[in-house]
Amino acid sequence: MKRKGLLRLGILILVFLSLAFTSPFDTQGQSGDPYVDLVTKYYTDVLGREPEPSGRDWWVGEIQRVISL
């Protein structure tokens, strides 16, 4: 249970920091979805590759779920 809570907290912190220091809502015609663009940016910056669709969709869903809490 603690692990899920820490994951949610980490995602929430990551999203808020991203919103504070970058502008994911100012997309440059990429996907048109700021959360997809944000997840794609993290995949390319951290992992050095494009996200696979299932992984991207899972992270986007987690961001949306945590934000809606």
C-alpha cells in the first residue's frame, strides 16, 4: 500500500514540477494532447527512446487519475 502511495505522490510531484518549469500546454503541433507530449518528452529525455503505445497510455492515464484526485 505504501508503494502505491509513493508512486502516486511521485507522479503528482513530477507533473507539478513539469508544469512549473516547462510548458506542456504549449505544444508545437505534436500530439495535441499535453499529457502525451509530456510523457513522450520524459521517455526521450530519460530513456532515450520513443514510448511504446501501451506504456505511454498507462502513464498518461496515471497522470490524469492523480490530477483528478
